[in-house]
Amino acid sequence: MSKRDELIAKYAADLKDKCGVNADMDLLTKVTVGLGPSIYNADSSTVSGSDDKELATVKNNFLIKKLGLSDSNDLDKGIASVMDTYGQSNRNKYRAVVYYLLVKHFNRESAY
């Protein structure tokens, strides 16, 4: 099992255990592959739900640039909803899991 496959399995477990979501493994794999080498770096592989600068980066670089969504309050509400689903008390919010939940939230599976 490759390192990436191990991480995808860990992300799927996080989705099930912390979010109560049964992952679409094909989509989760595509989201994870799309993140490239950032999944192997301890800092870039996670998202801080309380850091406004980090959340703005998620909004601009992922929701607007990658998914092609228009900038609006709905994006901030979507991010807040995903953070609530993941659980504010969870210290490690994996970027791949957050992005997967955002893709599902905005019904943008077609981007992958």
C-alpha cells in the first residue's frame, strides 16, 4: 500500500468517524490527488478552522479558482458549515477531508 493510499484510507476513516459521512472513494481519491504533495507536509495537510487567513485561502484558492464558484457570503457559510460538520473541537482537520466536504456541499463533483 502506497503512502497516498494510506492517507486516503485515513481520510475516509476521518469522514466516517468524525463527520458521519460514508466517503465516495473515487471522489475522495481525486480530491486527494488534486492536492498534490501538500498532503505529505504536516502543516499544509491540515486546515485551521479558527484561522481567518487560512479560511480565506481555502475560499480563494479552492472554492473560487478550483471549483469556479462566485465570491459570495454563501462560500463563507459553506466553509462554516463544513467546519461544524467536521467538529470545531477536532484539532487536526485534514485538508483533503475539508475539500471533499466542500465539493459535496456545493455539488461540484463535476470539477473532478
